[in-house]
Amino acid sequence: MSEQDRLVIPERAVRRRPQGSPPQPTTSKDRRRTVSQSALVQLGAHKVKKSYHKGRIEIPVLHGVDLHVRRGEFVSIVGTSGCGKSTLLHLLGTLDAPDEGEVHFEGRRIDNLPTGQRDQLRNSRFGMIFQFYHLLPELTTLENVTMPVLIRENAWRYWRHRRAHRQSASQLLELVGLTHRLKHKPRELSGGEMQRAAIARALASGPDVLLADEPTGNLDHDTGQSIMRLLHSLNQQQNLTIVMVTHDEAIAREADRIVRLAGGKVQAI
């Protein structure tokens, strides 16, 4: 196993879990039992429906989906292309709003919050990873990772603490094995390196929930496995809740629980 795969999370790299969080189990079996018995529901969708319109044609996507994710759980959402996986993930992350139904986070409804509050929630409590990375091409890897903090703070406050922000971003890039790519721009990175940079950026605000949309979809098998090892390390060491969309059954089976979507409905939990 390479040094890059032996991931040890620096103490200050991501937000430390509050005291009283469920104890971290030492094995996958123990961790599943802890999640099922003691963790509280952290994020959920209740009877959500969503349709899109193409001209005058209405295209139904979700038909009353219920989903509840417990704190510290790693959930995979699987299904064929067009079944509504990414749509559901976007609703959970308040990137979109349901036509009907509700989305709740830590006991509070969030889908109907004002735009500014939803933006703040995403910036501070949710980390998001996308299949196509969405790194800003004109920025270095380090600058991309600091971007969520720059967005959260005003320019004066950011520049006043710029050295600390860059140090924190460097620690996150060390976490994901990219200390040798701090000054490189996205075009100079491999697909796996860009995804690792995107994960570091998603962790920059110390999120409580990580939402990942096909995080291994554009990667070869070995690189995809290294990304999964990284996600498992975050989930197990930091009790970070992860909801991952994937079409790959082998990748999905590595989660604590699989949720299957078909025809816009949950088929099995």
C-alpha cells in the first residue's frame, strides 16, 4: 500500500466531532451496528416529488421519495441513468427545491429556507463533490481549496487571516495526498488528482455531511478505489456522514447501506 493510501487525518484538517458523538468502532461490522442502534437521523427527505419541464412537456423524476440518513452513516444511492439519483442528492443539498414534500436537516426543514440561508447552510454544513470536479481552471489547487472560505467571509476578513486559511487548505491537501500539487492548476492534474482536490475543497468549511455525486464515475478502477479509501477514512475517523450517488454496484456495496431508486421511487432500503 502506498503512502497516499495510508490516510491518517490531521487533527485540524476537518471539523472535530462534538463531544458525545457515537464512539468510533474499530471494524466495519462494529461500525454498522453502532450506526443502526444509536445514531440519530441527521438528513432526510419526506415524500419529495420533482419534475422538470422541456418546453410544454413535463418530465416527472421523483414520485414521493422517503429517505432518512443517520449521523455518521455512509449511504449509497444507486439506480439506472435518469432514475433521479442526482436529483435527489441536489434536493438533499438544497441545490434545488422539491415540487412537493420536505427536506429536513437535524430536525429542521431546509428546502423552504430563504436563498441566503440555504447558501449559508451549504457553505458551512454541507460539502459537495461532483463527477466533473468543477474546479476553477484559472486557480491553483491551493486556491481552489480556499475558495469556500473566501465565499463565506468578506474580503477584508479573508485577507486578514489569509495565512491561516492557506495553512488549513495545505493540511487538507496533505490529507488527500496532494502536497506536491499545491501550485498546479487543474489542467496539470490527473483525473484522480482533480477529484482529490475537489474532496479537499468540500472539506474546507468543516462540513457535517458530505454529498458525493458519482465521485468515481470518471476514474479508472484503481484510482476510484483510492478515492473510496479516502471517503471511508473520513467517514470512520471523523464520523462524517456521507451520501453518495453511484451507478457502480461494487462501489455502492462499500457503503453501510444501499438505497435503490427505480422509476422515481425508492425500491429498497
